[in-house]
Amino acid sequence: MADPTTSPPLTRTSVQAAHAIVKPYIHLTPILTSTTLNTIASTPQTPESLVGTPYEDQTPARPTFNLFFKCENLQKIGAFKARGAFHAISRLAPKERAKGVITHSSGNHAQATALAARTFGIPAHIVMPSISTASKVASTRSLGAQVYFSGSTAPERLEALSAVQAANPGAVTVPPYDHPDIILGQGTVVLEFEDQVQGQLDGKGGLDAVIAPLGGGGLLAGIATAMQGTGVRVFGAEPAYQGGNDGQRGLAAGKRVEEVSTLTIADGLRTPVGLLNWTVISDVEKVRGVFSVSEEQIKAALRLVLERMKVVIEPSAAVPLAVVLFDEEFRRLVEREAGEGGWNVGVVFSGGNTTVEAIGKLFAEEGEKATA
Amino acid sequence: MADPTTSPPLTRTSVQAAHAIVKPYIHLTPILTSTTLNTIASTPQTPESLVGTPYEDQTPARPTFNLFFKCENLQKIGAFKARGAFHAISRLAPKERAKGVITHSSGNHAQATALAARTFGIPAHIVMPSISTASKVASTRSLGAQVYFSGSTAPERLEALSAVQAANPGAVTVPPYDHPDIILGQGTVVLEFEDQVQGQLDGKGGLDAVIAPLGGGGLLAGIATAMQGTGVRVFGAEPAYQGGNDGQRGLAAGKRVEEVSTLTIADGLRTPVGLLNWTVISDVEKVRGVFSVSEEQIKAALRLVLERMKVVIEPSAAVPLAVVLFDEEFRRLVEREAGEGGWNVGVVFSGGNTTVEAIGKLFAEEGEKATA
């Protein structure tokens, strides 16, 4: 692994420096707004939808949202992960880098690492679970990476990684999320987001808050690091299914949850929060709160993005919008703190790597019934 | 019906005047480009994919495409139809307009007419087939229109329209495509497209050609009218399934095909070309050619737009891209006429009104097999 002790400190200035490094390699992804989504988000939920929640029989919150969406689904390789991978690999000394990089991932980090390695003309060795979908394996290979298969358990993966490392001495491991170089790279997304929203508002205001998905925590820790001292509140969003809300549960218990086993549809958010990321995310000065939503709520948010905004995102990327629309605790917080003027809330669309078949399966049982 | 003899002539100047009229009511929709799509489009098809076509055993064409996509899926009501409806209703005298408008449509024209009527504060009476999907009826109603149901045959529809007309004397019919006011309104899309492409190319060139879907023909006739005298070539794209390529067949026979009965997935393109639209489209000085593609080719193009470009369009809107990617006759024409430098080709994404269920059904049988 790249030695974390040689990384820059986790500060806003370091994220700015990371941005200068990765900028030539990544897309400045666009931001979107949607009158329809603002209207829906700013309409109180129905009393029925609160039945069975702690807010049953209470007046639904009336928050006012002015939403901005940062389209990292249009980032290179279709996800924000390109930022961290380019930053981490850029920071390796050329001589060290030349020996190649190793990582394991079934998803976006695999492709991000493959793309960054190809860009630097170095070998990429990627361990993927043998159950990975053919399309993901093919697109990792099409970026020039060597793919190795392993079983799905942690010991099986480690065994495969050791074998690859032994066969490629000197190759450097690029971890998927729990490393300062990765955190600083992912944080760059919000520097652009800030500028773009200020530009769109013609200098009359900017982001009041940002909400991003929380899985391993690289993205959220990066955003929180970048926003330190700016007054912009940072929130995390998780799937609740089968304990996928390990971040939220850890904060409640005052202790990081170390293991998670969930098959949530938000498949990018199935991992527990990393150790280093936890130190950032559990600092209330940096992350104001983490909220979680049900599978049905994620699907309802995803449907709105696909059908109303006409934008393709993956289920994990719909989780923050689901919190905005359906988490009554979050909505009360915004109503209370923002008041009538409401908040300009930045929602990070973290990625868009899905298939038409996956979309079909997700909504196969739904028919045309209501979506909340 | 609004008297077509009082409409402006079908000239580029009239389209420019129409644009000045509708501009305040519509979105200036963005244009997109895609390196991935340019690469795919500029790669020759495999010899295998030409088996069974007239080009079997010939060397696949090597055209060079620089594609630009005009996102009318992000237009108000999710389709270009808003342009024609706003133009037609704007041109009615206020006194005439006040009595309301009538139309029939199961699709985007219903919503476009409803929105324009609501904007002018006048009643909209919309006849829809009783088999229309619940979501389309609901969204037409949510725009304030009164919805009436009819059977699906032409006589049943006419009967319903007569009854609505009798009950609402003075209300004006807004036809879906075959009327000069509609044609001029739809044509406005390409004036924006021209400007946007020139802007993006920094004055170093502009569109060499535009390709748009051909159903009733309002959009294609409008584009052809707007492009007269500019040197920009105009092409139409149709579904071939069950004779849905009535425009192409009519051009070959030198005579408009008056009836079509196809259940192509490109459901916005099931109607035959209108009489007035035919006079424009059959003029080779205005429309250079019409090409058609199979259902599988439409699906393959749609998949690329959803999965690679991360943009949601409806199947009808994928038909022009399918021609670019898969119609060997069109590809040979571009190779021959454009030469090595290739052409800047504008592809009109005509609309984005679909549902996650419809996407699911479309690709349910596909699995992860190759998409060409």
C-alpha cells in the first residue's frame, strides 16, 4: 500500500492541492437543477407515509429545498471514483509507479484504477470476485487491466491479492476508500460543486449543505475535509436494509461498526466505513449527521431521477435524494434550521454504472403503483 | 382546426419568427457530445452484422462521425412537442383562444397541448384512447386538462372528438403534426441546435447534417424548412417493423403511404406521414433521405444512450442514432460525401417520456448478450 504517513494532512488546502493534480485527468461534471424535484422535496409528506415511524401523528415537516445535483455519473468511468484513483496514482513517484498497481473491487474502483493506470502507461492488476457481472469484467479489461478472479469472502480475496502481489513484486496497492490520498481525491468533487452553484446563483449565495452517499466513506470523508471552515453542512446517506446503515448505527453507539453484511440494492454502499474515514465522519464538526432510508425509498428516488430528470444513476447514487424526500428527521432538521428561505442543498449523484437489465429487475414487481 | 391558410409560409424566416414567439415558453435544451459514441459510430460494422443485407460480402463503410445530441428529452413535458403546441396556440387570436382547445393524442402532444393551454389560462379538452397508460392520463390531467376517453380506431376517435366539439362550441382543434403552425414550431429546435454547435466549435464549423425521427412528420418537416438554403443536410429515421417505414417506402414508390399499422417499440413513430408534411419531406431539396432500422437496432442504440451516455430517452428518440450506427446505406453515404474529415452530425433526442417498467420490459429477454 502507498504509505499513508507520506500523504498530505486531511485539510481543505490538501483537497485544493489534490484538485490541481487531478483536474487534467477528469471531467468537470455538470450540475443540474429540477423545478419538479424542488416542488416534490418542498411538499410535506402525507400523514399516512409517517405511520409506523417515530413521527406518526405529528404534523409532517415543511422544509424548503433548492436542490442542486452534481453529475458524477457523467464522470470518467461513470463515477466519482476516478478522482481518488487518479490522485493516489499521481502521487506515487514515477519509479515506484512504473511497477504497476494492484487493487480489488467488483465495481467502480476497479475501472477507475484501470483507467488511471492506463493513462500513466503502467500495468493494473485487479482482483474481482468471480461472481462479478460479465459487463463489469469486460469494461475493466477493455481499459487494459489484467483481471484476476477470487472467491467472495475476505480470506479468499486476501489470498488472491497475495498471489498477485507475489507475482508482481513492487506493484503498489491502491485501496478503494480508506486512505488519505483517496479521501483527498474524492473530496475534489465538492470544490467544483461549490463554484458551480455560486456561478449559477450569480454570486447571490451558494451551497448551504451537501449530502452524499456513505459506503466505505472515502467520498463523505473527502467532502467533509474539503468543507471544513466553510460553514457548509455535510450530511451522509445510507441504506438501512439489513444493517447497511453502519455509519448511522456507529454514531449512535459511539463506536465504529466493523462488519456489515447487507444485500441492499445500493450495492456501492454495502461496505462498512473504513477506519481512517471513521475518524472524519464521527467528528460532528465535520459531518453533521448520517441518515438512512429503506429500499423502497431508494427505488422511489431512483424512479424520479430516471423518469422526471431523465438522468441515469445507479441505485447507490439515489440514496441522498431519498433522504431529502423521505427521511422525516432530516426534513425536520432542514425546516428548523433553514427556516422559510430554505436551503440550497447539493446532492451528489455519485455514479451511473448500471444496465437496462438491472433497472428492469429492480422495478419488475412494481407495476404502476404509487412510488412512496 | 386553426385555418392553415392564415399560417405563415413554410420558410426558414417563418421558423425564425416562430422561435421568437415560443422562446419565452420553452427550455433552451442542452446539447451533449460523447467520445464513446463517436468512437463506436466511427468504427466499421463487423462483416457478420452485414450478413443478410445488400452489403453482405462488401467491405463495411468507414465513416467518421462527430456527433452532437440535442436533448429535447429535457424539454418541457419531456419532448419537442411543446414547441409546436406553444406556437400553434400562441398564434390564435386571444378571443378565439379563450374558448379553449381540443386535441387527441395518447402521448406527448396531449401533454404539450395541456401545458400550453394552462399557460394561456384556457381550457384544454384532450381525447385519449382508453388503453392509454395510467401515468400518461394522470400527467395530462395534472396539467389541468379535461381528459375524454375513446376507443382506439379512427372512427371511434372521430366520434369522441365530435362529441367534445359539440359540447364546447368555438374550441379550436390543435392537430398533432400536420399543420403549418405545428411544423414551424417544431422546426425551432434546429435553430438552437445550429447555434449551440457553432458555439461549442468556437466558430470553427457547425452542423453538416441533422437526423431526426420521422413519424407524422411535423418535426422532420420543421427541421427541413428551417435548414433550407443553409447547406445543412437533413435526414429522417424510421422504424422498419411492420411497415413503420412508411416515409421511406413512400419515397421509393413516389407516393405517400396513407395507412400504417405497426406496433414498433418506437411508439411515437407509428403514424403515417401527414399530407402537408409529405410535401416537404418528399422534396429532395429539403430532405436528403429517409432510413429505417430494426427493433433490435433501436434497442441497441437505446441501450448505449442509457448505459453509456447516462441519459433517459424514449425508444422513438433512439431511432436516428440507430441509423447512424447500423444503417450501412447511410454510413456509406457519409463515408462517400464527408471523406476523411467526417461530418458533424446533429442527432435529435426527440423525447424522454418512458417509465422504468417500460425500460424493464423492453430489455427483459436480452440478458447480457451483445447488443448489435
